[in-house]
Amino acid sequence: MSKHIIISGGGTGGHIFPAIAIANALKKMEPSIDILFVGAKGRMEMEKVPQAGYPIEGLDIAGFNRSHLLKNISLPYKIIKSFLQVRKVFKRFKPHAVIGVGGYASFPVLQYAQFAGIPAFIHESNSFAGKANKMLGKKAAKIFVATDGMEQFFPREKLQVTGNPVRPAIKNVKHINKEEALSFFGMKPGKTTLLVVGGSLGARSVNEAIAAGLETILGEGIQLIWQTGKTDAGKWKAGVKDDAVWVNDFINQMELAYAAADMVVSRAGAMAIAELCVVGKPVIFVPYPFAAEDHQTVNALNLVNKHAALMVKDHEVKDKLVAAVIALNANGNLQIELQKNIEPFAVYNADEQVAATVLKKINQ
């Protein structure tokens, strides 16, 4: 009889794509396995997971809204409803194990699994664990983490340091023909290509700095692949009148963007860090300053202090980002140094480590 596994979570690409990587590794190791994703209705996973070839169930769940407190009135109702929906999913699908990767849907799914005595695994991608994962970690079968030092959040005996899973396509970036990647975005070979990416929702400060400095960037002979994110996407697109700029709210073929790029500007979320270490490009990080415990700055400094990346603080972006891009473009030796120093931090088999541990547990 084939084994059934639920993978739950989402909200951002930083949760969704590692989850898909884990699913792919599970299927590769045990092709007969049945995998069902459980996400939050209206969130990014409801689109991206089916595109990857996996079924997904959506829950009526949302997180606590700190900006608009009145919107939290319906939250208790949504939480109760989501638990009832999870119970129905479990009764029908009968999972042998559950893997939570973070995001709104993870909490009710993992908590129900623990209540039902089903092995529940957590993947914590960040260097600082969220409250939900800390609570669930006490009864987790195993907690997969990206870095050492996570025993401050979780029971030491449950931890397994795997790194963060990276999509298979990203692992193969170095084998992609650069000219073909450039052609996909309408870019010209022989010119320096800058990739700017602020995550699926975008990075307002970065977008504003790039928009303000666009003429200066192009004047240096740099062409631009610019993922703006969904927020104000129309505004950023409307401001671009040059063929040397490809601009969109999302990049579906991220592997081609990485292959085309000579330099990268990026937020410093856990998954962005993992991918950039694998692709080995010179990168300028702009950490999101409001992440829990300012963990994006911690992520970035881990590489900056080892001369493996550069960093511009969010509040200095307006004045310093474009200048940093131009300075890096002019310094070929620094580009080579950053590239050489970031590559040793690449982890290629995190997804396989997670899959192997889960399968060992359910096949006992």
C-alpha cells in the first residue's frame, strides 16, 4: 500500500518552493508515494503547487493582522473552521506523516497531526523560529533547520541541520546557456546584467531606489532584469521605457534569471540566501528590517563578514544602493572574490536529507 504524506504551508515563495523541492525528493526516492499539499485559500501556493504537478487543498485561514486590528474579529472563526477542514482532509487522505514548512496553513495541520498521533515534521528555514513552530516543536517527530544554534528554540534531540531545500532548476543554473537565458528576457550578450529581486510581494524601498536610479544604471551600460513583486507592480512597469529593462511582478523561470545575471540585488530571506549560495553570483543584500528579530540582517551579515556578499541597509537604500551597484560593476576583482567566497556555503541536498528522514520514519 502506498504511503500518504501531507505537506503544508506557503504564503511566499520562500515557503512554497522548498516544499515543492521536498515533494520532488520524496517522489524520486519512493515513486509510489501520494503527496497532498494543504495551503491557505487566496495565497500564492494555490497557484504554484498545481503548476508543479501536485494537488492542493485550501483552508480558510489567515494570520493575525497587526496593521488593521479590526480585521482580526473573524480570526477565531477562521481558526475553528480551518481545524474542521483539516479533520475532513485527514479522514479522507489518511496521511502517514505531515511536513510543515511555515505559513498560515502549517499550524492547524501540524497541530491536528500531533493530536491524532501522526508523525509531524517541521522545516524551519529561518535563523529565528516563529512562535507557532516553537509551540509545535515540542511534539514534532523531527525539526529540520538551516543552521546550527537552533536549540535555543527547539529540543536539541529533535534537531537535524539540513540547510534549506533549493529547487532542482536552481541547482542546475551553472549548466544553463547564458546567451539563451539572456535571450529569454530580451537582453543582449556582452553587457553586464543586473538582477533585482525583492520577493513575491516586492521590496518597496528597493523598487523606489531602482526606479529613481534607472537612468544612472542604464547610463553605465548595465541592463536590468527587475522583479518588482505584486505591490505597485503597475507603477514600476509604467516607469520603464527602455528595451534594456525587463520588468514584471514575478519571474516564473527564476533559474533563467540567475543564469542571465552577472550581479544580483536581493532581500536576505532564508531561501534567497540558499539560492544565491548555490548559483554563486556577486550579490548586494538589502535585508528587510522588520523581519522577526531582524533575522534577515543576521542572514546577510553571516556572508558579508566572510567577504562573500555586500550589504546596504534598508534605510540607506535611497542614497547608497545604485552607487553600490555601479561600484561593484566597475570592480571585476571584487566580483570574482564574492563569487569565490559565496560558493562554499551552497547546500545541494537539503531536500534529499529531509525526504530520507521522513521516509525512514514512516517505513519503520
